[in-house]
Amino acid sequence: MKSALSLALLILFAGCGLVEDVKGMMEKAQAVSKAIKDKHGWETQVGWNLNNGKLTDVTVLFQSKEVREQKVAVLEGAAAEAVAKTLTMKPETLIVQIVSQPGN
């Protein structure tokens, strides 16, 4: 029963283009990370939220051990530049987060 439901949902989402949208956004998120890595040398993770085909927000996570000496404005600028350069859709909100691992 579960596999039949999963298959039905996959077919439904494939028909509306959701699968292609998600795949395309995953590739673009990797491109945002690469743009920041290439210019600044920082490893990032990028996430996003789509709502009814509209890009509501993009989140860029920086590792604290790499950016602890940077001002928030520098991180915000790096994220905004990479997002603007890479994504065709402009997000409503750009979220910049600094993540710390225990012991770092």
C-alpha cells in the first residue's frame, strides 16, 4: 500500500513539475555554495523554501570556525552576491546563519 501511494504521489508531483523544480534548486544551491567557496574560501550549506512555485527564502549557513573573524555585513554581502549571481528567482528573504559544532 505504501509503495502504491508513493508511486501515485511521485507521478502526481512529476506531472506538475515539482520534481524538476526541486532538482533544479538543488543544483542552484550547490552553485551558490561553489560561488562563495571560489571567492571567499568558505564552506557553506544552502537551503531554500518554495511555496506555490515562489521562492520564499534562501538560507546560507556558514561554519563559525571559518568566519568567526568576519562581520555579519561581509557574510550577508557574500551570500547576497552569490544568490543574485546564481538564482534567477529572487527570494523574498535571505537568511544568513552561523553554525557552530560542539568543541569548535
